[in-house]
Amino acid sequence: MFTVPVNLSHRHIHLTDDDVSQLFGPGYTLNKKVVLLQPGAFAAEEQVSIGGPTGTIDKVRVVGPTRSATQCEILVGDTYTLGCKPTDVPVRLSGDITGSKAFSITGPAGSIEKDEGLIIAKRHIHINPQEAAEHHLHDGQSVTLQLKTDKGQIDYHDTIIRIQPEATLECHIDIEEGNAAMISNGYKATIKNS
């Protein structure tokens, strides 16, 4: 067992270069607002609106840098606002969007209809290869995240290990899970191999 800092993830969107240009204007470049813990990642100044079958959510933060595929990570509660059932939007690791939910995106310069890319983010831990080897972990492994809080012990099973060359040790759970456990950013959780 070892400890890992937990940070809470709110709804956000990752965009391709082409989609940035379509939403914000030709040649537009994202502007950094806050540098995030993982190398190269940042919360951008830019925000967009996303749409579902019957509803819209405004002020969805763009997270950079740009990617090879556009995806939006939402909360379970957001599915109702968009007019979906929670089971309509798959729980996936970032980047795994094949066959995920369709949605629309609106920015100041235009709108886009995406055939897929709407997901609920799966709990995961970023770790570099050296730390993973030290703790006998492998990429894709499922572990248990143990939280000791004012509500008692809460165990989040099926938290996935993501090994990346330059990763900073960090666990991401969404803000709904964090609120349920009454924790905030920087909470130190214990990892137990499942």
C-alpha cells in the first residue's frame, strides 16, 4: 500500500486543432489559464457550450494541449441536464471514445456536431514507470482507492493505473465522487492492489 494525492476533475473538453479553429476562428491558439499537474497539461481560458438531446451546458472548460480526437468528460449529473440517461454515456478512460455518445459543441465562431466523444471519466492514477515498478503496478491494472473521511472509510474499487513516461503521481476522481467522500484537492488516499 502507498499514498497518492487525489485531485477532483470537473467537466471539461479536449479539442483537436481543427475543432479549435471551427469553434474559435481560423488559426486560433488556446490560451493557458492554469498549468495542471501532468506535464504539458493546462486549463485554457477558453470555454464552450455542449449540447445533448434536450439540454445544454454552458461554460465547459477547454483543457489543452490539443489532441488527435475531441472528447468531452462530463459528470453523471450532467447527463440529466443534457437529456440523456446516465447509462447512455459510457464510463471510459480518457482517449477511449470509440462508440461513445454523440454531442454538439458551440463556441464563439461556430458549432460542431460530433458523432462520438462524450464520456464519463473513469477513476485513474497517473504514475511514471519507475514508481509503478517500485509498487509492482502495471498499466491498466485495477486497484482500490481507500479514503478515510468524516463519513468513514470509503473504498473506490476499479481505479485504473495509467503509466506514462513523464507522469506526476496523481489520482483523478470526478468532483461528484470527491463531494460524496467530503474531500478536496490534494487529499492523500491509500492505494491497495486489488
